[in-house]
Amino acid sequence: MAARKQPERLFQVTPAPHFHSGETIPRVMWAVVISLAPALLAGLYFFGWRSLQISVTAVVAAVLTEAAIQRLRGRPVTVSDGSAAVAGLLLAFNLPPGVPLWLPAVGAVFGIAVGKHAFGGLGQNIFNPALVGRVFVMHSWLGTMTTWTPPRTSLYRGVDALTYATPLGAAKEAVESLVPGADGLVSTADMFWGNIGGCIGETSALALLLGGAFLLWRGYIRWQTPVSFIAAVGILAWLLPASEDALALTPLQHILGGGLLLGAIFMATDMVTTPVTGTGMLIFGTGCGVITALIRLYGGFPEGVCYSILIMNAFTPLIDRYTRPRIFGT
């Protein structure tokens, strides 16, 4: 009689020692929500209560979608861990302040259902769910996603929202008059404070840096990914000329404009979809920066942060494989 084949072990534990950090998923996720509060307050200040309505809609839709899918799959409902709320809030931060409320709801449902639970749920998704939702609504309703609202400040009073452009958009289209400012397309001071057009959570560099400093202090993100991401964009913007039919931005304007800081600090550092080693993070961040800079300078879109992160998400398993640290004690 043939010997009975032993079942394959599906769960393997590496040799000791093991250390528990004391952190939990809810604690990390709700800390990320706290770190995003300055950017949300900046969105409220510059774009009004519509920013809060869009953010609440996206968060509620993400949480309800996750709860419904977990019930349908017969799994415990874990919406209290904050992961769905973070995804919804990040999606809202990637939307213009003038979009209708159904759009963040649709994006959140798609991001959670397809970008997260189609792969098995938290910890198993390959791509960042918030960016999956953002790309879906971007390519489904391009006109709505590229209609920008000027901030509610004296500098932009009287500007027609329908002909308004973000700094990156104005540079790509070479329409300097659409973005009033003292030096070039727009002053770097306005870009630092957030007094520019753009998505709800991306315009204020100060607010994003404050949130990033909080996450670094708590140890929830490491410096390698955001620094390499931002540095790669800045260096390539300095070395490479813009396309012939576009206006050139300075490296600092590239860093402060668009979604670079939002993506580099809060989405390229996602614990699930990005590499786990310091070397891997450097490779990942540099790849994101190179792709972002090439899209901005020579691509058809003025912005490339979300695409660069999603592309590098696909390479994360490969990066982890070749940057795997040695076994302890060898």
C-alpha cells in the first residue's frame, strides 16, 4: 500500500527569535487618519465644505463596501480596523473639489471591491486600493476629473473655474495666463501653503509634511521611499528639459506641485503593496520618481504619481525577492 502523502504546509514560521512591536492594525490605521487631518483641514480652508462632503462620502462608501463584502464571504466584519476608512480618505484626497458626490462613492466601491477584496482582502492586495479607485473614475469620467476649482482666496477671485488649470496642467498646456502668480506660473510660496488648484488633499505641502513627520516619528513609515521618490523627481526635473510644447517648471515646483508629496508620503509607503526592506524601498521610491518625472515631462498627462505607484506595486514581489535579508545568525 502506497504511503500516504503528507499535506503541504500552507503556513510556515521562520526560526526564532521573534519580536512583537506592540502595534496593531487599528492603531496604525487610525494613526494614519490622524496624520491626514492637517491636509483635510487645508482642503476645507482652501476649497470649502465641499471637501468634507466628498471625504465623508468616500469613507462611508468604502466602509460599507468592505462590510458588505466580508458578510457575503462569511468573514468577520473588520471595518473598525480603519483600513477601509484610510483607503476612502486617500481616494477623496485624490479627487478635485468640484466632483459630484456620486463619483467618490463609485470610486470607493470599485477600489475596495476590485482593488482590495478581489485579491483576498487586507494584506493580500497587490495594488493600492485608493489609487485603483482613482484611476477607475479618472478614465471613466475624464472631463469631470479634470475640471478644477480655484481656492477661495483673494488671489484667485474672479477666476472662472471652468477655464482654471493646476500648475502642472498649465505647464503641460503652456497656458501661463490660467494660473496667476508673481514668478513664473505660480509662486512657490502659494504652492507650499496650498493656495493653488488641485485635488482636495494634495495642494498644501506644509500640511502633508506635518502628517509625514508624525508618521516618521511614530515609526509607521521609513524615510527611504519618500526621500528617494521626491529626490528622483527633483533630479530628473533639473536634468531633463520639458517637451517643446510645454512650459518648464523648476525642480522645487515639481516637488511642491501635484500629488507628489501625497503619493510619496502616504501611498508609496503602504505596508501591504510596497517592499519591506530598506534597499527595496529605495528601489521602489526611485522607480516611482523616474516614472512620475517621465510622464510629467513627456507624457500625455500632466501628472503621473498614481500611475507610477501602481506600476511599481506590480514589481513589489520581485523587489522583495531580490532584496530579501539574510536569515538571522547566518
